[in-house]
Amino acid sequence: MITLELTGRLTPEDRAQRGISDGLLRLSVGLEHAENLMADLEQALNALVQ
């Protein structure tokens, strides 16, 4: 995996070659319950469209 810090250093051509688009959403999860993760993600996405 390539971290966000590293992808910021890539040229647009390099990101495209690796399949990293400007609209890519990277989601890192831990041991939380799936229901909690889905609720948190839904809340965050709803905040984006308001």
C-alpha cells in the first residue's frame, strides 16, 4: 500500500499509472464493529454533501 503522504509526492502521471485517482477514498479500519464503522462513514459522507 502507498500512504497518503507518499502519494502527494507522486506526479499526476505516476498516480494514474498506479490507479490512484483524485476521487480515491482510502478507508482503514481496525477492530470496531461493522455497524459502528458504517454509521461513522455514513455520517461523514452526509456531511460532505450538505
